[in-house]
Amino acid sequence: FLQKDLHHTILLHPSYFGSRMHQHIEQKLHADVEGTCSGEYGYIIAVLDVIDVGVGLVSVGNGQAEFITTYRAIVFKPFKGEVLDSVVTSVNKMGFFAEVGPLQVFVSAHLVHPDMKFDSTAANACFASQDQVIEKDTHVRLKLVGTRVDATEIFAIGTIKEDHLGVID
């Protein structure tokens, strides 16, 4: 997680002009950016504070004002080699999917400990060894081996094949 100063353009309808205009701008900023993903900065988790609202420029024709706001936010941008704690969401013979906050990570069966085997006969599909079971809702520590960033989404591949990775007790 990082703290970052970012910019966002807000269009404000003339009906919001007045004494509470700055409150409306802040509310719109929170609604517009929190929970979104930008390829450059990652997931915007939360807006901490508004640094500058900027000067509103009125658009000709519709009367809306455009404010270029500067704000400070907590962002989550995963990187290759990062070790993260996750929760398994689904398991199949190809591997399993786990969530780390807003990020979904796929761990291929080839990147699971060699002593863990896929068990389709169990009540819930799982990877199991003598002392560990990975099934839905299991907490797993994994390492990212690769990420791909789109304009609005981040995809990740992980591994639990190394030391100190796997099921968290």
C-alpha cells in the first residue's frame, strides 16, 4: 500500500453551486475514485484528504463547471516478488483463485507444493497433503510471480511452491 497524491477532474452541475459546493465536490470525488483501478497507480483504496479543489471553469453550453482536484489517497499496486496473505475463493484441477483485497490471484497447480495433490473426491474440491488442505475460504500466503496491468484492472499469477508460503494456520 502506498500513499499517493493524484488528480481527478470533476464536472459539477450548476444546481450545486453555492455555499456547500466544496462538500459536493468532495462527495463526488469519493464516489468517483474510491474502489477504482488505474493502470498507472493501481487500486485506489481510499481518499485520505482533498489537497486542492482547483478553480472551476464553466463549460460553454451546459453551464457545468470543471474542477481539477488534487487529493491524497491510499493505493494498492502489487508487484512481482511481493508476498501477500490471501483467501482462497475457488479451487479446480488447474489450480486455485485467491483474493488479496480487490486483487484476484491465480495459482496454477504447477506452482503448488509437489506434495499437494488435487482431490476431486473430497466434499469440496481441494489440494491436500498429509498436513495441509487448500480449499475455499482457506487463508494462504503466496508470492506474486507476475502481474499484467490493463487500463482498469490488474491480473496476477502467484506461487506457493517456495519456503514459508502456503496455508496460514
